[in-house]
Amino acid sequence: MADSKDIESATTAIILDGIVPDSRTRRYDRQLRLWAASGQSALEHSRILVLSSSATSSSILKNLVLPGIGHFTILDKSIVTPEDAGNNFFLEGPDSIGKSRAEETVHFLAELNEGVDGRADTRELRELLNDPKGAAEWLGTYTIVIAHNLDNGLLEKLSTLLWEDESLPPLVVVHSAGFLAEFAIQFHEHTIIESHLESSPSLRIDKAFPALRDYALSLDFQNMDPTDHSHIPYVVILVRVLEEWRNTHNGLPPQTYPEKQAFKAKISSMKRKFDEENVEEAESQAYRCWTTSAVPSEISALLSDPRLSQPALSLPPFFRLLKALKKFTERHDILPLTSTLPDMKANTEEYVKLQRMYKNRAAEEKAEIREILVEDGGAEGVDDVLIDQFVKNAHRLKILNGRKWGTLEKEKDGERIINALESSPKQAATHFGLSALQRVLSKRGNTNQSQRQGQLQPPKITIEELTAEAQALLPSGASLPETEWNEVAGELVRAPTADLPNSAAFLGGLVAQEVIKMITKQYVPVDGICVIDLIETWTGVI
Amino acid sequence: MSVQPHFNGSAVPHDWAGRYYHIDQILNAPGPRTDPAFLAGDEVKDFLRNQVKILVIGAGGLGCEILANLALTGFKDIHVIDMDTIDISNLNRQFLFRQKDVGKSKATIAAEFIMKRVPGVKVTPYHGKIQDKDDDYYMQFNIIICGLDSVEARRWINATLVNLVDPENPESLKPLIDGGFKGQARVILPTITSCYECSLDMLNKPTAFPICTIANTPRLPEHCIEWASVLEWPRIHGDKKLDTDDPEHITWLYKAAAARAHEFNIEGVNWSLTQGVVKNIIPAIASTNAIIAASCCNEAFKIATSSAAYLNNYFMLIGTDGVYSYTFEHEKRDDCPVCGGEALDLSISSNTTVEQLIEMLVEKQDIQIKKPSLSTPTKQIYLQAPPQLEEATRPNLSKKILELVPAGGEITVTASTLPFSLSLRINYT
């Protein structure tokens, strides 16, 4: 054990605080690996409002309470019915019947995580919305609002109220019946820095920065020790070969197929041994020499946002940074360098040397972004951590425009509806089926839980009734796809008010996942209406 | 108003009126996509609630969700197998467990919780390995759902269920519903549809770092961690086994890795990364588990009741960029070693030695056999166990395959971890 002691004494200098994570970090270990401390902190500061405590609502909340949201409120004035007790895991079977549904579900959900605060609110949404000012103030205290199978009139009112004031929270609208379901998120605009999208940033081999270029040119490949030769990273090899190529080709990289082959052959001829792995890697990565490092089109599109011409200080931090990025790209025609270098064949010394070059250069370019920000007067309230995140993710920034709930049906020309009916008839039929069902039920008052109590027979709805309601939602000239509509409508009249445990659990996972993306501002939430069919088991987005 | 459940003499609780209001909307009438054989009404309800016996393998992230869904759906006789005990890092998603349960059997605690929460459901736990059970045990179930994170265990149960099929006895065909922690759910009808083994090549290859990188040219923090666990631990601790669940062992590795990283100017070694690398941790959250478990239980419900068509046969969800899913029919492989019946063709160089072939089998994506033993119909080529036979066949390792097997000849590959053998038809290039 003598050696292990040596290691311990050698490392004490670099171990600063407690090494083993505390119990909170260990509890959240598996999710911290997905959204890091920043995402977790956003979750822990969030306040969620859920309207109703149906099986689906409870399932959604379960998947938010477990990862550790800060607070949740369930607004529900109804009493637990025998039907509720049969399909909601967060009720205690018949023992819960007759008690407040909100209080019971809050109790059993809060048990899942001591760090989460849960509250039951037994007031009635209808009455709360009668006072729009008071309602807006109350709703404004939440991060996001979730509504499952809410009465259509109330939903219209609520979504309008939340939409009118941009400072009010996003609304998640969830509809389900039997095996079919859909949900959509109403939000104004959602900006994402940490999108986690899988596009990789440029290594700038075609536009080598001075330190990299100088280093590549300084090496004497011919007279190098063979072992050293086999440890030169492919990035350095490519920069060197490209430089030499350009010198004999009017400054241009390989253009045609034969040229590209010749270029590869040139690399291959550098091999000292037949299996020199770093040279082989260079050959396989040669395409990087004729792929121009430029601003990706998705990012260019963001940079053409008209708001960027406004004074920086009038903009939110994301757009101030975007404005600085725009100026940077105008100067350099390229995105700032990221310091992350992929692994490649090399020895430690060469790899670390290269890594340091990238790191230093990235720091310089980040400093330039900061300078622009300061010159623009937009630096206030933008800390270094944010700039760092922004620059690291500059190649995969994302802005979702968002829309109001129900916009699809209200578009004047109905072009999107017509497109959806044609290109994805199954998805469109399911969406119109669920919307129509919700309207039919709302007219009858059947979604109001207190009215349904003790009524053991599900409502009888006819296909004709449902079809008429769905057709009323379509723009003139559009029609429902016959086969798909018959399948959807038949399934909906079979089980118009069934909140099936498996469908509830499926939606619970899917909706919670999107809510987490909204709250953490990480990953990309669904943009549109997500439709789900659990007979054939598919999801789609329209 | 409060309704107490009534129990009759046999301790089977009666359901309360309205309990199945939601599910019964499906069971009382067929839908447009329901098989004509569906028997709506009392018959199917009786079958689901009083006759079906279902087995859940795994009581972890997927298992907890699966058990809760099955119980609410109306399955009353549920069995669950899990060999693990509860760890604190399970609590962010395995919602049947609490802080006080840490260290206890997952199967037992999960079963107790379900029975307390959902009256009238019987959950029978088994704290142990699936390999402890024999064919008779598996024969008693109508459906088996897998919520496992181990490829090996899934291969074992898949092969066991395929072997169980007796064409003379329709009862011997047990639908297997497999949930994957990465976002897959699939329905396997052993011998009829593609099986787990058929799709082995779809698995991502685990990241393996070359030993020379670890030993000589580390570049990433991961290389330093691998060095600490693969080379430094055995050097210092000899035969003492590394327990990746022991925080003290992880701390030791972390310190060793950090020291090495410091020496090589490599940044980024921390405790959490150390644990992640040595335990091969895959990030996991409640929501992904919920989606996949729900999908598995939904298929079990549809298969048990015929109330709607079931998944044919593979569903895959990718949730990082919006909601994207892919539903498709995975095709059966004729040369699948478990359900295909045909030998797998393998072309090798005439210089290949037995040892090289073994290495190749371990590496090959559609085979992945850890410690293969090889034989031909007439002789043993190399056996991993028992020790006497291993020793007797060891000299063959350096021999060329060509000396032992003629072109077009077959080699049978077996491994103790897999309940099946693989036939290779050898061709020389």
C-alpha cells in the first residue's frame, strides 16, 4: 500500500474541497450528467401549476417532482371518485374516495422527493379567470402552466390571458382519450444556448489561426525521429499539407475529385511505417481541408434578426450576445473558436500542446466578443460564465418562435392545415379528432369532474357528431382523410373519457421531458403539436 | 363517502364499483383497428384480472414504472425478479423506493409498495438472478416484460424463451416485451418475429480505449481514469476486487487518476467522471423510463386482451431535438444463432489462428461473445472451462484454423453466459 500513500500525498495539492459528492448530488447523479448543475438549479427554482389532478396530470408531475422542481401547485376542486381511485397511482385506492383530489394527489406526489414543495389549491379556475387581472397576477408566479383535458371555453380564456402578456408563463395543453393523445406548448419565444445538438464545431484546418499555422510549418517532417513522427496529431498534418498544396495551386484547396485523391495520396506518402495511425487518421479526415469553415446557415439566419439593429442595452442578454456574435462574424466571416478538441492519435505531449493552442486562441476570440459587448454597451448583467457558454455553443444556438395554442385552426388561409392533412393524414386526423372530442365534451359539460361524479357510464358520442365538429374546424375546401378519420373517430367514440393508465404514463413522460427542456433552456423542445397513437405506437409532430 | 374494499375468504379483494371505468371503455367494445377475435366484455375482463400471469424482469428504472402501470391496468398476478439492492442514485427515478429503503432488495420493496398502493394485486418478488430459474418457471407466465440494463441478461432470457417454444404446444410461445433504457420498446414473439439476438448489431459498441494509449500516451481525462482502474488498481491491490459501488474505491481511483492527469497536464478528472467511466454510467431520468415502460405495458395490455393491434415490432424514441420517434418492423435474421437455424458464414484468412478467431468473435458486433469455447462436430478446439480441459486444449490456440477445420466446415461456439450455441460455417480467403 506504500504506493497508494504516495499518490494520496501527491494529489492533496490539487484536491481542494470535499471529493465525494454529497447525498443530494448522488441522488441526482444520473440526471446531472444530462443537464449539469445549471439545469438542476433552473429546475429547483421552478414553480409548476397543474390544472386538474387526473391520472395524466399526476403522471406528468411525478416525472417533474422526481428530478427536483422547486414547487408545484395542483388546482382542482373536485372530490376523489371511485373512477379516479382506480386509475391514479397517486391516490390510495378506495381509501382516497371522497377526499379532496388535489390534496390527496399532492400528498402522494410530495412523498417522492422531500426537496419539493407541493400545494393543493381547491379554488375553481372558472371563477379565478373571471378576474383577469387577479388571475394574471396569480399565474405570473409560476414558471409554466400545464392543463390536461381542460374545458374548451376555459382553455380559450386561459390561453388568451397567458398569451397577451409576454411576461406570463408558457402553457402546456394536453388532450387524451383512450389510446390517442396530443400536446402542444404555447410560448412566445424560446432561446436556447445549450441545445446539445450534435453538430460539431469547425477545427479551422482551412483557416488555421497563426499559432497553429506557425507550428505546423515549423515541423521538419522529413528529418524527424520516426517515433515523434507517428505522434503528430492529424490536425497539424492537415494544416501543413494544405498549406503546401495551396502554394502550388493558386492558394486554393483541392477542388475536383482527382485533386482530392491526389491530396490524399500526398498525405499517405508521408507514412514512415505502413500502419502509421496518425497519418491514416489525417487521410480519413482530409475532407476537412475542402470543407470551408464558415458561419453555418442556421446561425446566419439567427444573425439576420432585425432586432439586432436595436441598441444592445434594450435587448435581453441572449440577443446582446447574438449582436456581438454578428459583429464578430462580419469581421472574421467565421464563428469564434471553441476550445474543445476531439481525441486523436498523438502522444500526450503533442496532444496537450495542440489543445493549449486551441484553448489560447479560443480565449482570445472570446475576449473579442466581450470587447464588442462592452463597446456596444451591452455588457451589463452578462457574466463571463454566460459568454463562455454562448461562445462554446455558437454553432448550435437555437431560437424557437412559438405560437399561441389553437393558432393552427385560426389561420386565415388554412395552408398549414391543408398541408398537414395531405402530408401526414394520420397525425392530422388524430389532432382534429381530439380537438373535436374536446369541444363535444365541453358542450355537454362532461369534462367538469364534479358533474361526472357518481356517473358510471361514459358519455355516448356518435361518429356523426364528432365528424361535424371536426369539419367545422377545417378551412373551406379541406376535408378529412377518410380512412384515417374513420379509424380515429371510431376509437374516440369507443373511449371518449378514458384516461388509461398506460396512456397517462406515456404522456406523463413525454410532457414532463418537454417541460424540463423549457425550464432548463437546454435541449430543443417540441415546436408544434405532438400527436400520439398508442395502438400502432407512433408519435408525430404537426 | 368512503368505500372500503371487501375481502372474501380467499383474501382476494373485490373491486369497487367504478374502479375500471377508464379501462372498461376499451374492454367493453372493439375499436376500428381491433382484431375480430376480441371478446368484448366480461370474458376478456375475467381473463385479464383473474387468469393472466405476467413476469417483470428488473425492478429498477423501467421495472418500477412497469409494475405500477400493470397493477393499475388490471393485471392481478405479477411476478418480479431483480438481483439488485437499492442505491441512493436510484431515487431520482425509481419512484417506489425511499431514502429508508437504501440497501434493501429492489424486487421485495417494489412488490410491497405496489400491493399497498393498488388493492387486490398480488406481486411475487424474487431477489436473485434470472438464470436461477428453469424452464418450468418461465412456462407458467403468459407474458414477460423486460426492463433490464444488461445486454447479457436480455440475451439469456431471449434465448431461453426461444428454446421454450414447442410447435405442438401454443402455450409455450411467450410474448417477450423488451424495454431499453435508451428509448426502445419492442414486441418479440419468439420464433415468429425478430428476436433480441437478431438485432444485436444495432447496439452501440462500448467505447474501449487501446491499452497502449492508457499505458503510454493518455490525452483525455478518461484515459487517466482507465489507467487507474485497469492498470494501477491491480498493481497496488493485487487480487482485491474493485467494487465500483464502493465510494471509497471510486475515491481511490479518482485520486490515482487525478495524480496521473496532473503529471501529464491533462484537465478534467473529477469524482463524478471517474465514477461515470468505471461504472459505464448511462444518464437516466424518470421521464424517458416512464415513456418506455408505458409503451411496454401498453403492448402487454393489448396482447393480453386483443383490444387493439399491438406494436409491429420496434419503437424507438429520441428526445433531444423535439420529439422524434421511429416505429418499424425489425426483420428476423435467417442466420440468427438463436432463432434463425442457419449457420453464420464467416470468411477468414487461411492464416488465422484459433486465438485470433476468438478475438474476432469477441469483437464482432453481431456476435459479442465474451469467453467463447470452440468445437467441431468431431473434436474440441478450445474450451474455456473446466480447467483440465482448458489446459488440454490450450495448445490449439496457436494453431491455424485451417489445420483443424476444412473449408465449408462448421465450428460450434458456446459460452457459459449464453444458453445457446452459435454455428459458424468457415470459408477461407
